Amino acid sequence: MYPQLQYDLEHIEDMLQRVQEISLAYYQNVGESPAAVAPPSRKNQTLPKQGMGGLAVVNHFLKKVAPHLAASGGPRYLGFVTGGATPAALIGDWLTSTFDQNVASDIDSIAPLIEDEAIDMLRTLFGLPDEFSGSFVSGATMSNFAALAIGRQWCAKQIRYDVAKLGLYGLPQIRVLAATPHSSIYKALSMLGMGRSSLIKIKTIPGREAIDIDHLRFELAAARAELIPAIVVGSGGTVNTVDFDDLTAIGALKKEFTFWYHVDAAFGGFAACTKETARLTKGMDSADSITIDAHKWLNVPYDSAMVFTRHPDIGLQVFQNSAAYLGDVQDVPAYVHRTPQNSRRFRALPAWFSLLAYGAAGYEEIVTRCCRLAQRIGEKIAGNDRYDLLAPVNLNVVCFAPASHEVDVGALLMRLRDDGRVFATPTEYGGRSAIRLAFSNWRTTDDDVELVWQALQECL
Ligand SMILES: *Cc1c(COP(=O)(O)O)cnc(C)c1O
């Protein structure tokens, strides 16, 4: 064995202890660390001929890397939609690496059954019936990609065509109908060879980001008249104003039209966790496929999301990966046949840990608190004449802009980042450069809202 490898094997206890100390210090003080930091300029790292050994790399990491990392799992990293890691999710994630399972086949360990259990618990959390099967993937983008791949196969079958076998060559361009789709829907269409231009934007209800059902009906009728298959992507929470399409009304259109119904509920799906907000996700269960992220509001470490579908049999046509050495496809196919990935991390374990550790009530509390904190900062912004609240605060996102159009929003965001109390990200809304704050971290409290508000005033 290479000497440094042998040495590290013999000193694994010291190494793990050191990493535990570092992790503990970081995790306990993440609220005091700058929410984000300006990245330093890139330097080249040459591959050493002789390795320095694990502990020396730890020291190197502490000097060179750690000071430049964001506190993205902390309470005031409010950019994008970012979760964190609950204590149970963190230890679940450690054990995922320690046990290092490959959850592809179902013949060598209990791991796939634990993924099933995590999916079962998540179905309950989101109020989805048993007909939905689910799998873990790396993020909502990958989930949208997998769901649209299944939807494409289903659409083609409606006109007796097998895309998985024959490719797209003999198929008319499937029409994808959506009002305010997330950018990852376009990316998925590009990757699927369906093309970004296959997305037809449906009108929104005036003053909202939610779909105009009459216009959707009109476009569905047009597609049907032209014998073109259709996919409808319903929005379970838009990123700017967390507006929800009327998911029930879209589902009801299936009585009139034939289409694949996908719901992108990457973070909005968690509205199902509280009594006050559950009405928003009503009708989500009428979808054929659903995307929900885990590294957002479930608060498990990156990267993790779920793809749910009512049609695992169609998914199998797309993703089956038969090979003599992998065994035959069973009635309940192994995970290798269910998603784009063959080899798969035991990504379900942190979710399984956190769901068992905190239960439905724990997630109800996290979601309720995040929404309340978003409301609070929204009220402060609305009541202050230096900022304009651009949209009512729905669920957990606050979309606002400096009242003065003279202020350079990009520069303001950089000042906020360098101040370190809060990390916020830009958007555009109603033709204005704007700022978004998204609350989805389990740690965030009222005190954090005060700090964020101070920073917003002082950095303007
Ligand atoms: C975040 C998000 C995505 C993309 O998620 P990733 O996990 O970053 O791949 C897709 N759709 C919606 C609505 C989102 O909020």
C-alpha cells in the first residue's frame, strides 16, 4: 500500500476526530459566519507527485478553502432557495459517505428499501396517494428532466410511437405548455432534444404569475386539432412571487384533453406541510409527475430531490438499463432502471434520518416559521419608503426593490454580500431589477430578520 494511504488508514481515528471538531465549530457558529464571501481569484493547483496525507490536507483546507466558503447552510443565506442541513440530516449524510452504498441494484443490501421508506414518508408529507412511485435524484432540474422524459415517452405512445426505441425522428414537436416555468424546464427540454422552443407560454392571470386556464384550454384545443401531443407544466410555486397555478383546474382539464401533466413544486410543494398553506398544493395529486427538491425546504445537504410519477411503467421504458451483469428487470424494477443515473449515492439516507427525527410536526413548524419570517420582513419593507415591495409575500419569498430607480441593484447586492449579514440574490419583476429573499432554512429566527433588516437599511 502507498505509504500515506497506509498511514492514514492507521490514523483514521485522529482524522475523523479532527474533522468532527472542525465540523462542530462550523455548525455551531454558522450564524456568526459571513453569509457569503467574494470568491478569491483562481490559482492553479498542480498534482503533487507525492501526496501529503489526509491530515495535512485538512490543514491546507482550513487555510486555503474554509475562510472563503459561504455560510449557505446558515440562517441568513437567503439567496436562491437554499435550505441547510438539520442535525439529523447532517449525521445521515455523514453515514451515507461512511457506508458508501450504491443504490442501483436491489440484491446486495437494504439500502433500496430505505429509499422506498423515505419516499413513503415523503408521500405522506406531501399528501400524495400511493399510486405515486418516487426516486431520489440530484436536484429539481434533474427531476424535471426525468419527469419530462417520461412525459415525452407517454405522449409519443398516444400516437403509437416509441421514442425510447426510435428517437425523436418520427415525432412531431411535442408542445409544452406553461405560464411561468422555471428556467430548468427549458434546460431539460434542451437536454431532451425536444428543444427550448417547444415551450409555448400560456398567459397569466392579470397581475399574477399563475396560469390563465382559459388560454391553456385554448392551446390544448389547438394542439389537439393539429394532432400534436402536449405536456402541461404546472407551477407549484414560482420563484419570484411563489404564485401557484390552479393545480386542480389543470388536472380537471384531463377530462377534456389528453396531455401529460407535470407539476414543478421544487420548494412550493412544502406548502402541503401546514394547514394554512395546504390549499396551495391542492390538486397536485392529479399530476402524472411531480418535482420536489429536498435540498431546499427538507433541509438535507446538497444535492437531493425527488421525482414522483404515477407511471413508473413508462419511466421504465425510458430508463431501463438491462445488462446481463445487472440482472433482469423485476416487477418492481431496481433503482438502476428508474432514473437517469445508474450508480447512485445513498441520497435517501439524510432525508430518512430527518423525516424520522422531526416528523410531520417538525416540518410543519419549519415551514410555518419560514413563512411568518418572510411576512415580517415583507411588512418592514412595505412600511418603509426607501424600498418597494413588488409583490405580496406568498409563502416564503419576498420580492422587492430600492424605491429609488437610481440605485444600482447589482452593486447593492454586492455591498450586502460583503457586509456578510445576509446573502440575497437578484431577479427581475414587473420590468424592474429586484431582490429576492427566500426563507427555507430551519435555523432562521426573528433575530435574524432584525439583522437582515438592519443590513438592508445600512447597505442601501
Ligand atoms: C430550484 C428550482 C428548480 C431547480 O432546482 P435545482 O435543485 O437547483 O436543480 C426547479 N424548479 C423550481 C420551481 C425551483 O425553485
